[in-house]
Amino acid sequence: MQDVAAHWDSVPEYDTINAGIDSYFRRFTDSAPLFTIPDGALVLDIDCRTAKGTCFFQERSPTARFVCGAMSPTFKTRALAQLQKHGYQADVFVFEDLPLPFSDAHFDTVLTYETLEHTPWPDRFIAELSRVLKPGGTLVLTTPSVLWEPVHWLSATLHLDHGEGPHRMVPRCHIYHAFAEASLVVEQERSFVLIPVGPRWLLRIGKWMERVLPESVLRVLCLRRTFICRKHA
């Protein structure tokens, strides 16, 4: 986790780089129609990065209260600045170890976008998210497909983006096993992003193909896996 934090602390242009990558913000916009944050819900967003996602969901759910876990001190500072810029308030802590500093069944909703693959203990991480989630609560988890690992490696090697830093992509079957062990039931699984970058016409073709191809095909070809889970009551 210290290596992960050091990587993100070394990328001061994180938001600038992602502003030009269509697939970055899609993690939020693609998943948003698949679940609902209840009125007055207490929401954990981990890893919140620079709180772009927190602000997106706070705007959609103005009565919700957010707690943000950032994987590096720099991310915490940027998240606080982002929240202040948009006029939102949220507690932000540095996520550097388990267990999380919360009691059992503390949150109504847990959001974790592209974080699982950066933890050294994916099974424990999922179990811990379930522990702090209320029975009947919703967990939203996204993570890249293992098959896209060569693309991430090439992108980092060619310095096309900020790179992923220390990570290990987690196979889909492994994720499902961890969900089952943590009393989490997958209510929806969707695969998104056939074409992550490129001119607008190419991105439009990619999104059109995502609408017409069956999920069984998208599950093999797409960059991002999105899981909407419910905790057993």
C-alpha cells in the first residue's frame, strides 16, 4: 500500500491526464443508472482518488452523506480541494491498511471504483467492505478485465497515461468467490468500454457496439467489469 500511495503521489497531473481519457469518467456514468443511493444514505467512497466520483454522486443524491478513503496523502489533499470547490462536505481519510476504521454495518452504500486491483489482499478487501455495509445495502465495484493487462502495460510503457502503478488484476471467478464468502449477492454485472480513447467518431462506434453486442461477448472484450451487489439481510 505504501508503494501504491507513492505512485499516486508522483502523478501531480492525474486529473489533467484523465480529462482527456473518455473511459475514466465512464466508470461513474456507466454505473450510475444501475443502482440508487437512498435518501439520507451514508456512503463510503473508497478509493475516492481526487473525489471526482464523490462530487458526481453527491450531485445526483444531495441528501446523502459521504465518507471518502483516499489511497495516498496527495489524493486526500486533492479530494478535499475538489469537494470544497463544488461546495460539498465529506470526511476524507487515507486508506492504507485493514481493517477500516468503522463499526460493523456502518454504511448504506459502498462505492469502490478501480481499487480492488491495487490492494494486496483483494479477498480481505471485499470482506471488509461487506463488514462495514449494512444488511440489504449496496456495494458497487468496478475493476479492469484481466485480458486488458497488456494494454495497460503498453500504455504505461509508452507514457500515454499515468500508468496503474502497483497492481494485480483480479480474475472474474476470483471476484465471485470473494463476493460469496462475504455474503454479497451480485444483482447486476455489466461490462463497459470497448474503445477507451480515440477521436469522437471512434468512441461513438465503440459505444454503439456496446449497446448491440450481448453481455456474454462484452464480458470478453470490454475493459471494465461493473458489479452491483446486495448484502444478505
